[in-house]
Amino acid sequence: MSAPVFLAGDLAGDRILLDGAEGRHAAGSRRLQPGEAVDLVDGLGTRATCRVVRSGRDEVLLEVVARAYEPEPTPRLVLVQALPKGDRGELAVELATEVGVDEIVPWLAARCVMQWKGERGERQRERWQASAREATKQSRRAWVPMVAALHTTAQLTARLAGVTVLVLHEAAGTRLTALTPPAAGEVALVVGPEGGITADELDALGGTAVRLGPTVLRTSTAGAAAAAVLSARTGRW
């Protein structure tokens, strides 16, 4: 079984004290013991392979055995996720992070029921980012995907200029598996809300409308499924 992963901001030095929330989790929930293997990541590609030296009540002292930098995979995968209802957005972020998406862009599509406004909107974005952090540890990644600020369609169109854009659409005639994705640059997967993407949004976003298969997936699972297909076809996996 692979070593558990914890997030730490500073990976310098031969010994690292893991405290705070991560330390409490390591010592309390995981009950790590001296001699056990642990990986620390900074969320920006650096991984420190460690051994537990001492485990206290809410902190763990680790000895660094090796340290390495893991480059971001190519092409870079960006998930544009329309705001879903309830807590399905956090599920979408969790699944997308586990399959390797590099960035998540929340999108206020025309048919979104959910609205992010003011402080409530920022709290929602923080919840998405927290889901990404937890899923990073679960999937043993060295990179934490960034959750961008909420984008309108106009802002999204500007953000995706020069990017390969693939819009998931159940009525599309082109199968995602039939495309040859680029080997470098960015590929954006656009997932609409429960009510679907409007014709005006399709025109504004450009790109290629694609479908996954004969079944219709929820907005919370479609992005991860499409990212898995692209990861297999581009050699990221």
C-alpha cells in the first residue's frame, strides 16, 4: 500500500514537524507510529518521502528520506464546471481531482440554479478548494488543483482563448474517444448545469461539442469521466 500523503507548506530541512490540522490528522486519525512511511507534498509539485521519528498527541516529527519535484502532466487539463445544485459541486471537484485535473473553473451558466454571491460565494469557492485539497491527499498527488474565481460566460470565453475547448453535450455527434487530443498546451472540458448548455453559450464558447457515450451522466460526474478518457488518450496515464 502506498504511503499516506499530507500537505505541508515548507518541505525544507532534514526533519519536518507536521502540526496543526495535518498533524492532528496524522497523529490522531491515522495514528502514525515511528518507522512508518509518509509522503509530504506542498501542492506545487514537490514531494518529500519521510519516515516517522516521533508521534505525539497532535503532531508528528518526520525525517526526510528523499525529496523530488514532479512536473505538472501535459497537456494541462482544465475542468470548467457549471455550478450544480446542492453539494454536487464538491463531489465534482473531488472526483476531478482524483483523476488528475489541473485546474477547476466554476462557471455561472445561464441555466444554473445555484448562485454564488458575495461572501456566500467566496465560502462556496473555499469549500471547493478544500475538497480539492482532501482529494489530493486521497489520490497521493503532489499538485493541488487550483479552484479559480467564479466566471461568467463572457469571462470564460476570454479565459479559454487559445485553449482546446471540448464541450460535453449529450446531443453531440462527435464521440470524445474519436478525437486526437493535443500533446501539449491546455485542454478545457466544459460541463454544463442540470438544465444543459444553451445554444448561445455553445456559440460563445466555440470549441468542439462531444459526447461520452450512450448514457447521460450527472453534471457532478461527467467531468471526471471525460478527464479519465483524455488522460488515457494523451499518455498522462
